[in-house]
Amino acid sequence: MLSAVRASQKKVRFPLFLSILPTTMCPKKPKAAAANEPDALHKMRHSIAHLLTQAMFEIRPNLKYTIGPPIENGLYFDYLFDEPITPEDFPKLEKLMRGYIREGQTFERRDVSIDEAIAYWKKRGQPFKVELIEDLVRDEGVTSVSHYANIRRDGGEAYVDLCRGGHVENTNELPLDGFKITHLAGAYWRGDEKREQLTRVYVAAFPTKEELDAHLHMLEEARKRDHRKIGKELDLFTFSDLVGPGLPLWTPRGTLVRQLLDGFVWELRQAKGYERVTIPHITKKELYEMSGHWQKFASELFHVQSREGHDFAMKPMNCPHHTQIYAHLPRSYKDLPQRYAETTTCYRDEQTGELHGLSRLRAFTQDDAHVFCRQSQVKDEFLRIWDIVDAFYRATGFSDLSVRLSLHDPAQFEKYLGTPDLWRMAEAHIRDLAKDRGVAYVEAIGEAAFYGPKVDFIVRDSIGRQWQVATIQLDINMPERFDLSCTNEHGEKERIVMVHAAIMGSIERFLSIFLEHHAGHLPLWVAPVQAAVLPVAAAHEPYAAAVIDALRASGIRTQLQGPEDSLGKRIRDAEQQRIPLVLVLGDKEADGQAVAVRVVKTKEQTVVPLKDFVRKVEAVVRGRELEMAFS
């Protein structure tokens, strides 16, 4: 285990499938831990990680081991195996781990000199431990490190790791039925694709069996709702090996869903005075050098070189481009605010192992907006955007929005642009805004963008997971770097500020959350096909054609499923496609100018006059209502 040396490591990004884990399940602390210990859960998971590797050595004695930190909902450990393990090995490993718990092993700390520690790990053929110690010496100047040993009841040494500590006193304090090895994944050592490829073993770990069972149930439900599976069933998007990983291709149905969502965002923005702008997809590196992005994120950019040798980059974000639209004319205070909005694709050079469905991509679409305004206008602009956020998420089925103020970390100020005074002023602004809005909020130190603090909006989905979605960011630094100003009432040059706003953020990532939240049963207003028309037999096809004409004339997106297959199969097909409304047309319906409606999500079935059906659907779509009923 190496929580001891995590500060010496390069930043490691976790695979995106971790996003299926909920952030809202807050397990109780282990009963054996003191009530006032804030790290009791960490100690429990940290200790289980030791037992995992102890067991792993029994079935793979030649393994090389790296780090195994506690994470939300459990822990993971990275290994280099000479012989791979498989899920079939999990029960044996868990049985061994429970044996260690029953045995009552203790954890013994040993402080070791650097020379002694390096010799110890070299002798045991563990090069990753040696490298980590050498990094600690280089980066932190340490003269000793700590080892922790698992000691058996008879006094024998069962397991040793390079570790700072944080364990239970005795393994019999650990829950016998509160952990489960869940899955394997690939990981590069230090997150570097040029280094060794490791096997990452994930363990879910909770203080009680009840909490573990609830978590595993949530994971199973998440697997059923996987947006990649739903996207295939609804024919929304695909990926091609010839195009490349992380580069989604959108079908007509998927494109329609994107357009409907983005069109709603634009409708809300237009009502608040925004104007559309358009920018190119590449830029000279000098733009990002001035903005600060090049210095901080050059390794994550796609680089392009012209035939003349000029360096360009595919844009990973839009704000620096938008500054140049503002700056191309002299601005008076009477011209402000300037509100620019654009939905456009951005590009980031993500590692292949980090890509996951629509959640993390190399090409993603931002519904981006930037407001250029005076300090005195910031409050009103923030509240305008807040209104848009509330309206959009209410209409998409996320009514439970919570608020996080993402602030800078004063202890790591080198990560940010600007001065401490600018940051204090900006953060005071957003605190006042949250208070004026009358909402509860939490503060998250270290979660700010590198150029300014943020108001982040968090949604809870239908199976309890939390996701950060919309964001409003106050930026005092970029106007300084680009010398953005206006002429004030006194004819003087006045520095302006920028407000960044994303409602969905990445449309693709939002869609992954949206699809899973609704399990593919999209609200009627955004469903790519709203009604399937099923004539019972060939004799009913003329009436079906008339119904389709009436629906399409009212803008209702309709699909005919003719009588080539049995009625039961056609109903099942429509339900599999999550078409919200299935209309069955037989003699009774044709004679009465009616439709037999089946609401797929609720299973409600009723017969409704055609004109009443059209009026009802129009009203639900117009109001962007989430549910509909005909009874």
C-alpha cells in the first residue's frame, strides 16, 4: 500500500468506468473505530488492501505490486503478474482474506533508512517499491520511510508493504462480509502509456453487509442502464475502428436527440439576451500561451503543424477564441454585457485506456457561453445563468440539484493563474451569489478551474449516483492576460470580467448520464420517435396511414410498424426501442377514429379519440412535461 508516497507520484487518472460508482452512499464507520476518528473508513479499506495483496501472493507468488489506495466505495490495487488472474480467482482470494481476518493479525510499523529500504525491496524483486522510494528522496528529501508488517498470532510476519499507515489495530475488527472483489481493469504505471501495463483489482468495501449489498445492487442496476448498451438499442451513436477510439459517430436518431437538447438550451439563452458566435477548430499556439492553457495542458492537446512549420492546436476549449471576438472592437460600458453562445466540438488527447463510451472522449461537444461584463454586472449575469440551469434540469428530469462552490487551494497556488487577492475577491463574489440565491451549498477546496472559482451543479440520478453537470465560472484572470476592458462613464479604461457558463457541459457526457437516469425511457419531448403506429392487419393499413399523416402534421415524430410480424412481436420491438407511445389500430379504432394507446413506461393502456390524443401529446411536448397519462 502506498498512501505514504502518493504525494510523490505523477497525477494518475482513473478509468472512466469509475464514474458508475455513486458519490452519495455514505457508509457508517466500522463499529470498532472510535466515533471521533474521521478516517475510520479509510483505515478499514486500507487494511483490506493489505489483506488482498497478502492473499494474492498465495496464488501468484511471483507478482510485482505497486500501490493500493482506498477510493470511494472501496479500494484498488495495481499488480504486474507473470500469470494473469481472472474473476474465477476472486472467491479463493476472498476466502483467504476472511481467514486472515479471523486469525486476528496486527499491523506493526517499522521505520527504515533509505539505504535499508532500497536494499530490502531490491532483494525481494519489487522494482516499483524501489522507484517510489527513490522518488521520495528526490522530491521530498526523506531520509527514512515506514514499512508496515502484518503479524500473525504466532508472531510470524505475513506481509510487508511500504506504507505511511492508517490501519485498524487488529484484522478481526474488519467486516467478514463487508467486502467483495468486483472486477479487473488495465492501468499503466504512473498513468504513462509508455510504462508497464498493470492489472488493477477493484474491491468494494463497506462496514456492513447491508451497505455492501446495497452498493452491489446499485452496480448491477448501473450495468443494466449502461448508456453504451442503451445507445445501441435506441440506435443513437456508434464507434468505428477506422475513425478511431473516443470519436463517436451520431446516427439520425442520436443527432435529433442532441439537437432537441441543445435547441432547448439555446431557447433559454436567447430569452436571456445571448447571441450566437462561431469559431474555428484550430488555433495558433500563441493564443493558448497567452491564456495559460499551453503551459498547463500542452501534453493534452492535439498538435498540428502547417507546411510552413507553424504550430497549431485543435481547440480543447473555446474561451480564448471568444476573448478575441470581444477584443476585435473597442467597447464602451454601454455595450456590456456581451453574451456569446456556441455549441461546438472540442478535442483532447486522452489516453486510450481512459476512454469510456460517451463519458470521456477525444472529441466532445460543449454548449459553451461566455459573458463579458463589468464587476457590477456579475451578480445579475450569474443569476440569469442559474435560471437557465434550473429550467433545463427540471425539464430533463433532474429536479434535485445541489450546489458546490469549487475554490482554489491556497497551499498549491502554483496551480492557478492570478494573485491571491484576485482569488479572494472572486471567491467572495460567488459566496455572496449563493447566499443571495438562498441555496444550501458546500465548498470544495482545490476544485476550482485554474483561472477562477466555480459554482458547480450536482444532480442525483434515479439509482442514487451523483454527477457534476452544469457550471458557472467567474474569471478575473483571463481578462487580465488578454487586456480586456471597456471605456467607463468617465472615459477611463476599466478592466472587465468573464463569466463562463456550460449548461450540459459536454453534450456527450450529459447524454450518458441522461440515458442512464431514464434507463432509455426519454421524456416525450426529446424522444427521437414519439409514437409507433401498429396496424393489427393489412386491412387496417389505410387508417394507419391517415393516423400517421395527422400525427406528423402536428409535429409528432412517428414510426410505422407494419403487419409483417405478429402484433406481439411488434409491440415488444417498440418497447425495446423505448418508443414512449405505442398505438394499436384495429377495427374498433378505425370505426371510431380513435387510437388504442399503450404508454410504454407506465404500461397504461386506454382507447382515446385521435383528436384528443394529438392535443394531449402537443400539450405535453410544448410544456416539456416529464410524464403523461390519458386516464
